Amino acid sequence: MFALGFSSGLPFLLTANTFGYWLRDEGTSLKAIGFISWVGFMYAFKVYWSPLVDRVDVPLLGRLGRRRGWMLFCQILVAIGLVGMSVVGLSAGLAAIGALALLVAFASATQDIAIDAWRIEAAADSEEVGLMTSAAQLGYRIALLITDAAIIAAAERIGWQLSYSAMAVLMGVGVVATYFAFEPARADAVLHSKPPLWTRRGLLDALIGPFVDFFRKHKVAGLVILLAVALYRLPDFVMGPMYNPYYHDLGISKDTVAVVRGSFGLVFTFVGLAGAGLCAIRIGMLPTLVVGLVLEGFGTAAFALLALHASSTIFAVVMSLDAFAQAFAGVALVTYMSSLTSLGYTATQYAMLSSTYAVLGKFLKGFSGVAVDTLTPTYGLLGAYATAFIVTGLTAIPALLLIVLLWRMQGRHGST
């Protein structure tokens, strides 16, 4: 699970923040960087093809099993896309490299559908789901550190294109994990009891059944859950494409960014992962979600301090807080969403939830460059960045209110 989490996390920033750093290094405008980040919509739209992952085997690779076959197929596609980005570079224009980034994002999002389903179905009980989630998040966060820190140091020395080729090679970690993983049998009986997909009843069950089951289980609270999930990661998502351009415009060197992320960032990521797991056990799931939101809001707003004084010490403190907050909130949300799924609909229901939390943030982050450019005449470039980070931090408040509402509903009517 640790290795599959690594494979899941590796492509994410390579079509998002890190890709933005590469583009900014080549002189691409902030507006273009913001809009090209919309390739990340693949993560938000994955719910639309998740029923295929739930109910159909991959041709040729299906002999490995449904989950493993999809995982291997997607890992190969991600590696091909990353090699393509490396070979093409920006010399062929934004359209060509953007299309390859779209392929990587699509394959990565589909891999996530299969890995998330495997994580939930391979666990024997709810406690093991929590353990698997922690292992997955640990691997995922280490992959993020590599694609957000090590690759930047590598790009300084060997260039972005060779660095992306190296990331394609690292997808081999996921391939090996898929080979040694077992095909989960816990959901097989439920899936085999369902009508065949090619029948009218089977098709309706695959397309509509997961959503009917979700709202039958959660009733009115289901709408509040979806809205809360949709807003939960806004502080992390909205300014995502601007982080690395911000460091670039502050004059912080690639080596400094890489060293801080790879040292303080790594340590506080581990602390955040452990802290979220401990809080979930000690104070419960919904209170842990509240703590995660508060941390997210402060962690994002704290980046405004760098506009006042971008010393190495302040940069390390801000990065540490952000690493802790993102790790904590990530484990809290993933564990909560995992607890909401039902056997037989695992891939589709989890894809629905993870798409819900991604879609609004993915849309809004496309305008992050426009927001900074619009604020620049009034506040100056660094002041515009700072203002945008503070406003983004405040987006934690609506989700916080919804989680508190769910907490109260749970108290009145039992588990939601």
C-alpha cells in the first residue's frame, strides 16, 4: 500500500505545481500557467468513467485481476506520458506539452480509482482501512516531496526534460507493487451477484446504483457531506499553481526550495500523518476534520509572510506549517471518505467523493494567475501574491461550518 500510494502521488504535481515551475522558468505567463493547470480536471471528472473500473476488466491485463489490471495499465500510460513531456518540452509549444500533460493526468486519475478501491477492499475491517490509508498517504506524500523538491534540485543541474524522464522511471515502483499485490476478494462475491453489465439492469446498477446506495445510506446528510467534501481542500487547491512561481518571483533559489522541502517538509509531513491518525482515534472523525480545516486555513495564509521577509528561516517555518497542515488534512479527509463507501460500489462511490472534493478547487485554481495579475497594479507583485494567499486561507470557513453542522446532525440522529 505504501508503494501504491507512492505511485498514486508521483504524477500529481508533474502536471500541476511542478509543471508550473517548469513553465515559469521558460518565461510562460502566470495566466497561461493558471489555465493549463486545468488538465487537473481529470481528477475531478474521474467519476464519469469509474463504473468501467468497477465493472470491466482491462483487455490483456485483466488476467491479473480487475484492480491490478487497471493499475498496471495506468502506470504504463503515465510513464509514456511523462517520457513524451520530456522529449517534446516547450519547443513544440504549450499545446503539445499540454496534451501530454492531459494524458498523464487522465491515466493518473484512473490509476487513483483502482488504487483507492484496492485500498478499501483489501482491508479486512475499518481499523485496517485506517492503517492502509495512513500507509498510502505516507507513500503519496513522499512522492509529492520528490516531485516538489528533488526534481527542482535535479532541474537546476540536468534540466527539466531529463528530470521528467527520471520521474517516468520511478513509476516502476508502482509496477512492482502491482505485481506483488494480491487481488482483493472481499468484494468479489458482491460484484458477482450483480447482473451482467451488458444487460439493462446491470448497466443501470453500474451507472446509477452507487449514487442511489449512497443517498439511501446517508439520506439528507448526504448532501451536506458532498458539499463539505467539495469545499474541504480549497485552501490547498486554489493557489496551487502559484506556489512555485511565487518562490521564483521572490528570488528563492531552487536549491533552497528543494532542501527545505526535503528536510523540514519531510519531517512535518510525517508528523501530520501521525497526528491525523492519532486524532481520529482519540477525538473522532468529524472533530479531526475540523482541526484539519483550521490548519489548512492558517497554513495557506502564512505564505503571505514571505512577501514581507523571505528569509530562509521564515521560509522553513512556513513550509513546515504547510507540510503538516496538508498531511493532516489529507489523512483526515481520505479516511472519512473511505468510511462512506459500500462494497460492490467501492471504486465509483470513492471516485464520486474524491471528484467532488477536486472539482471546485481545480476550477478556481485556473484563475489563480488572473487573480495575482489583477491585484498587482494595486498591491505590487509580491503584495498581490500575499493578498491572494490570505483570501484563499479564508476559504476554509464555509467547509468548517458544514463539518460542524454534520457533527450536530450526527449527535441528533446517530452516525451519518
